[in-house]
Amino acid sequence: MIVCHCNHVTDRDVARLVRAGAPDADSVLAACGAGNACGGCKPLVRLIIEKERRLRAASPDEEGLDPQGSISRCEAGRASDDESTCA
């Protein structure tokens, strides 16, 4: 799923940086370019980072991402204060 439309950054790009050892959200944002234009994606990027870290802590030998991506549309809506995506 695209999380930063301005810079074409996906949830998988963010998760990959976390798995590679990016120490914090600012490092992830700087490395992938998300948040550098309008900044609207920053809450969603932070949510993906948190979820990826929880997944990695629970099963460090796993990739962390499920085949469909790292977060649901509902979670993405909550990150942007738009819960209309939740059923």
C-alpha cells in the first residue's frame, strides 16, 4: 500500500528499513523520503514502524509483513484520523 503519495513510498519500503535496523522514525522518514513534502503520511509511517517492531519482537526469525502488507485499511484510517475505513 502506498503510504506517501508525494514520494511514492510503500508500507513495504518502511518495513524493510525497520528490518534493516533503522533506529527511529526520523531515520526511516529520512531514508525513504516519506514526510518530506506535505507531511501527511508521518502518522501512518510511525504506525507501520510500531507494528513492524512488534511483529519482529514476537517472531524475530520471520519477515514481519503478511503477504498483503503490514497494516489494514482501518489502521491506516486511524493513523490519519479517518476512521471511515473501519467497518
